[in-house]
Amino acid sequence: MLNDTLFKDRNEAGERLADQFSAHSKKYDLVLAIPRGGLPLGAIIAKRLHLPLDVVLVKKIGARHNKEYAIGALSIKGRILEPQAADSDPEYIESETERIRKLLKERDNKYHQKRKRQEVKHKKIILVDDGIATGSTMLATVDLLHKEGADQIILAIPVAPSSAVRKLMSSPNIDKVVCLHQPRHFYAIGQFYRDFGQISDEQAIAILESAELVT
């Protein structure tokens, strides 16, 4: 059933998010999208604001006996460990770090075959995804970007439950959260899109490579 929180697709969500930034483009240096679903939105915002576009690759470190239970997160350059990681074997954490970082580097190379990876140090960043459910992965992403030296991080998301938005707004590393809708009944991000088809790495890479090169 259609309602005012339903987007036709990711492109429409991106256009509506971009409307929130049009008058303030000079305040920002870079748009980062979380692949794969965040790239169509990020590309639209970057084009509208004449900003460079890139992806941010982050993967959680799962506990030894429950991979879905996050004890930390990794980016290409950084790592953060949650307090619960203290209960894990240090050798396991190091071996998982090595394994996951290898996967991230392989994926990073795929995304940057034709485009140089953008540096985040001293940059004012708009960080984009197609929606947020709990906010935990986004918080880890933000913390890693902050660790890599980002000056300012503004989140741009079409839809998220109010509990997740409150969690994000409480982070000292997030300067602003732009969220178009905070529906009362939230079950999954896809329920707010008429078309929420999965995006492959190949499609995401094509979106990134077709984005305007801005220097």
C-alpha cells in the first residue's frame, strides 16, 4: 500500500535527499556511499552538488562462535573493537582482521580500477545509504572515518526508525543526520521502496565509474 514514506526507487530517494543539500553544497568536500545500495543515491547527490563521489567499505568482525554478533569493524585503513571484544581470543581477532582486510582490499581494487580512491582526511563528508535499520553498522563506519581524519560527517538517509536516528545523533563523531522519514512501524528498509531490487557489485561499480570526476 502506497503512503508518504514510500519511494518509487533509490533514484527518487536520492533526488529527494539531494533537495536537502542543494543550498549548502559549498559546505562539503566529498560524498561517500555505502555499497551497494547507497551508490545510486550518492551519485545523484554528488552530481547535484558538484562533489566527488566514492565508496566507503566497512565490514564487521564477528565473534568466533556467532559471526552475526559484531565485536568490531574494519575499513581499509582502520579498525575499531567493541568492549565485548575483550572476551575474545586476541589471536582470533588478529586472524579475522587479516582475513577481512584482505577481502576489503580485493573489493576496494574492484571499485577503484578506473578511479583513484578519495582521501577522507580533513574532508567534510556526506555519508549516504539507502536506509538504516539499527544504525550499528553506520556507527562503525562513522567511527572509522573519524579515525581516518574526517573533519565533519553528515549522514544522508531516506528512511530509518526513530530509535536508530537517536542512536546516530548521540554519536560525537556525527555532525548532522538528514533523514527524510522516521516511520512509526519499521520492519525492513525495503518496505518503503516500490522497487528495492538488489544491486550487484558490477552495477555499483558502473555507477561509480560513470559519476562525474570532480577535482
